[in-house]
Amino acid sequence: MDQDSREQYQHFLLHSNVATDLLEFREAGTLRMVALIDRLADGLSSVYAFFEPGVRGASFGTYNTRKLIPSFSYSTVDNPYYPTNGKSVNLTFEYNGGLLGGNTNYIRPTAEIRFFKPHTKHRNVIAVRLLASHVRGFANTPVPFYERFFPGGDFDIRGFDFRSLGPISFLTRTLPKLDPETGGTIAAPFDDIVYVGGDTQGILNVEYRIPIVGRTVTLAPFADIGNAWVTHKTELTRQVVDFDGNVKTEIAQFLPGTNSGIRMSTGVEVGVTLPVLNAPFRIIMAWNPKRLDSVFTGPTTGLPFALREDGHAFKFTVGKTF
């Protein structure tokens, strides 16, 4: 709002069709941040916030991450670009915040194992990858939403869309509804869902790589199995305002079967290596035998609704799954 007048500033911030509050955040009596909040029927909506930029290490309104990632690698793979034999192990331990500073604190250990074995007189290759990881916050700080696990896509479980898998939680919202008795509007609850991401994930990829034209064109039947799960529900809470104006804390309530079990995708892909990029252009044809295809009942309204993931997929992409 550069060069705006006082009247323009007030019109932008304070003119609204709903109740608006200015919230002050103080530290030992010193004003640090102010937030403009709209009070809606189903919660609070942040409109604008401004803060003291001179407080070192505070990072009001932003995520400030400092991390250290020690790793261990062991490999007997014969060729990093066209592997046909050997195995590799990669272990990492990501440490964020804590003694390093910043306002996010979490750890993420990850283990990845790859295995390659030649078959049919060293012409074809059996390729396997196992990936496991876990992320957890500490010092009373939850893991940022964007750092949680959302499998799905061309580089883990190929038959599903990017970041489309993992636990799903019920979410109760409210909308204005016509009151037939008074003719006015009242707040009515309805059931919604939200993809919350997992704190633990496991992925297994198996391929049978068949060279068609040297190393340029490859055919690879594949099977991908895995998912993400929540093991620490206490990191998934939200504060809501009930019909009496009281603020309460809710813990995630998962749709049955979405925080357990696995997803599976199988099919075949054709890869054509691009000479300049030294990476394959891939055509993926996938079928998803283990997918979400169920009818659920909303816990608030008791109304049924269906969630049906695609049973098959046809994709074009660049790069390798592993």
C-alpha cells in the first residue's frame, strides 16, 4: 500500500461485511505484531498482518529454516546412468532448527536401498528400490505442512497424481443457510475433507527393464507399492470457533482406511533417452489395483459421499523413477 492515504488505508482494511478485529501480539509488553482478522461463521480469516522487522531470529509470519543433513552412502552399482548390477544404500538424517536457530524444529531420518541384477544373459535388468522416511517435530513445534509426506506421481507411485496420496481427515465447516421460519440466515455445519499428509512413508518400486534399441529405448513393466501414514496425531490439530463463540481444539479424524493400508500401481513404461539431457522421456501406462474407491459418511451431517481415485493413468514425463 505504498503512498496510500489514511482514508485509502482504512477503506482497504476496515470496510467489511463481517465483524473485524485487530489482534495485538506483545512480548513483555512490547508490541511485536498486529493482525487484522475477519470473524466468519466457521472460523477466523486472516486479512492482513504487519510486524516489527528488526527483531532478530523472530521471523514473524514466515518459516525460517536452518538445517544440517549428515549422510552415509554405500554403492556397488556398475553405472550411475544405466545400472545393470550392484546395490546402493543411502542414509540421511535431516536436523532442522534447534541449536541451529530458525523457527521450525523437526528431524527427518531417511533410508533408501536400490538393487540391480542382470537377467537373461545380462540383457535385461531387475531393478528394485525401497524408500522409508519419517518426520517429527520437537520443542513443541509441529512439522510445517509442506514438509509432510504426500506420495503419488511419476517418481514414486506412478499411476496416481502428484502429491495425491496419504491420510485424509474429516473437516467440519459452516455455511450460511436460509432459516425457513425467520427468513434470515443461520450458520449450518457441513462435512468437508482435507489431505493432511503423513509423518511416515514407505515406497517399494520394482521394475523389469528390457532394452529395445541399445540404451536409447527401454521397455519396463513395473509395480509401485506404498503410502504415507500419520503416527503422531497430536501434531495435527486446529483451533475452531463453535456456535457459542468458544475456541476449541480439534484433532484430525481420519476417513476409514486412509491412514492405513497401501496404494498400488502397476503397468508398463517406455523410455527414450534424450541425448542432450541424458535422461529418458517416458510414456507411462498404469493400472491402480489398490486405490481409494469407497463411500463415506460425514460425522456431522450423516450424509454419504464418495471418493474414487482413478483406476488407470496415461502420462508423459521426463526423468527416472529411480
